[in-house]
Amino acid sequence: MELIDQAVTALPALPALTEARPTVRASDIPEGECARVVLDVPIAIFNVGGVFHAIDDTCSHQRASLSEGWLEGHLVECPLHSSCFDVRNGEVHGLPATKPVRVHQVTVIDDVIWVSSPVAAAGGES
């Protein structure tokens, strides 16, 4: 955390990242893997081909942790009942879940992943 704190104090103002907060180092999440962070809610940050995506970590079906699931391409499978969600937009791609999860804006600056407040989930929920 000390290095992240140093990076935060060294950064210029970030007007485009309203309410963005630093989380983890991008280099600490290998391709095809995930990290779980807790800001206002638990958030899962996925590395898909070097592009980072963040969604609410809690499955909309029965509250399991999506960061403990399996990532294949852009889809994460919930470890509890196998619901699938697209990490790019939160859309459901496999039952039994029917509600999308919220997505969060991600920006990487100097190897630090910044996560913003959630944007509307697929289907207009926020």
C-alpha cells in the first residue's frame, strides 16, 4: 500500500475519473486472473488479454463471490450455480442469474488500477 500511496500523491488531478480510487497494481494480476478489492462494495478486477475490467464481485443470483469463479475469455462463471457474466458490461450469459451485475470504470496509471463508481449495468440498473 505504501507504493500505491506514493503513486497517489505523485499523480496530477484526475478530473475525468470522478470518485476514482487506487486499488491494486496491474502487474499483480496475471492475464486470465482476477483480484478482489473492497471499496464501497466488493469488486472483482479481471485481466482479459491485458485489458482490465471491474464488476461487482457479488453474483446477482445468490451472492457468491465472482472473483472465486472461472474466467474464460470475457465471461466469468459463478462458483456457486454456474451463472455467467460478461466482465465488459455485466450482462448475464448463463442461468440461473437473470439480473446483470454493475460494471466499474477502470483506468491504469503507472501500473496502478484506478476504479470508479459503478456505471449503469446492462439493462439500465446502477
